[in-house]
Amino acid sequence: MAITTGQNANASDFVGTSSGAADSGKVAKLNANGKIPEAFVSPVSIATGAGAPVSLSITTLAGQRVVCFAKGVYDPGGTAGYTDIVLLQYNGVTKDSNAIAGTGSAGTVKANQPFALMYTETPGAGTHDITVTATTPAALASVSILAFVLD
């Protein structure tokens, strides 16, 4: 039922069990549990790890868009005057990077540096590898990669 000016919205306008080919191109209704039916949701892939590289493989169909987010912590340990680059790579090609640098005297504990990376594109159909690495890979900690495949 369409809701027009002056009408009240009823729960049945938003809660139902719509799914299947007849719903193609429509906005999904929430099911009886208040969730969007799985038929309307594209897969979400997650990878986590410490050290590097941390990798995630995803599979796409032609025309699907991929949105990747990666975050983590760069742990310089006791290194003084460090510089490094954290990389988000898609099929081995760097798509985003974050320069990490710090100063200090040798042997002192350095503050961990958080980083965040993001990338989006519409690749061809196939399996694609998403990787987070760094010039000094062992310095990466608490790395998470989140990838959405959107129709």
C-alpha cells in the first residue's frame, strides 16, 4: 500500500516477508523479526589479523561495486625515527596508503599509530584479493578489513 499525505503508516506497510524475483528493484520490507530478508542483502566479508599481510578474497559479478575499509594499528616498538607506509592493495595494486612516521630516542616506547584506509571500484567479474601490508609488515597489529559487494 502506498502512503499518501494525510494517511497513517501501518506496521504492515513496512513489515512483511517479501522476497523473490517479483521484488527486483524494490525496497525490501522488514521481516517479522524487524530484519531485511537475506535475498536483498549482498555478502559482507571480514578479515582480521596481526602482522602482515592480512588478506581477504571476495568474488564479484560483472557490474557489482566493491567498497573496502581497512583499519589497524602500526606498532613501532622501540624504533627511533621510524617511517613506513601502510598499503591497501587490490589484486596486488596499491589503491590507498597511509604514511606513518615518528621520532624519539632509541629504546623508548613509541605510541602506536592508528591508520584507516578505504577504496571503492566496480571491478570485473571474478575473485579479487584485498590485502593490507606495510614496508615493515611485522609492525602491523589489530588489522581489520571489511568489504561490501553492492549490486
